[in-house]
Amino acid sequence: MAEPSEELERELVIDVSRLDPEGEILEGEVDCVDLDEELVKPFGGVRYRLRAQAIGSELLVSGRLEQDFELVCSRCGRDFDTTIVVDDFAESYELDEKTSEIVLTSDVRDSIILQLPSYPVCDEACAGIEMESAMPADDRWNALDKIEEQRAERNQNHGKS
Ligand SMILES: [Zn+2]
């Protein structure tokens, strides 16, 4: 029997006072992409593998982030699963004698969100909606189509007058 899934950390914090001066690799998973959008659903947490090192008065952090999402294809309207990867995460943080910890959570979250495609596609070869009868109706994209139609009609009428 599997243990009930462990609660993921919700903050990614580096304890500067205990950081190895030679630098450290930090690995884990942090649940911080708290999007609540109909078309963009994260699942699991951000898997991270980061190198952290204090150099002079700066903490340098760089590495790789991954987050799984369920997205809706902008061509065919189907849900599909994908992994958003940031492989060049790099941030620096000011340190002084009083700094005991650095919180990375918001930078990690923002990096993942910036990497989300504006027009997700389930497959580069996706041809969009070919057989409408075979497709489940999806009102979310129909709403956009209607707006487009109305705009086209208005433009036509405008051209006639
Ligand atoms: Zn598609």
C-alpha cells in the first residue's frame, strides 16, 4: 500500500546560514504554481534542481525547473498533458550579515508561468477541428468564435453603408 501522498512544501527557502560555502545542489518539489484557470491546470509541484552558492554579498541560484500542466489545445480544443521546463533559471539575491534565509518561491513560480505558451497546441501537427461532429462540444472556444463572427458581420455592414 502506498502511503497517502505527502504534502508538498509550498515555499522554497534557502537557509543561508547553513549553506555550504562551496555551493550546494538543492533538489525537490515545491507546490507554488497556484493558477486557477479553466484552460491552464497545474498538477503536482515544481520539480527543481538548483545550484546555490554565496559569492561575496550575493547568493547565486541557477538550474532547472519543471511543472506538469493540463492545457487546452488552441487548435482542436482537446485537453492534453505537458511539462513546462525552464532549464536556464538564474537569479541572484543580495546578502548581508542579517540575511538568514532567501525565499525563492515567487521567482520560481514566475519563471514557470512566463514559459507557458500563449497558444498551446497538443501536437505541432494538430490540424485543428476537422470533424466537428466527432469533437466534444467545447463552449469555451465557441464563445471566442462568436465574438469573431460578430466582429466580421459588423465590419461587413460598415463596408456597405
Ligand atoms: Zn490539438
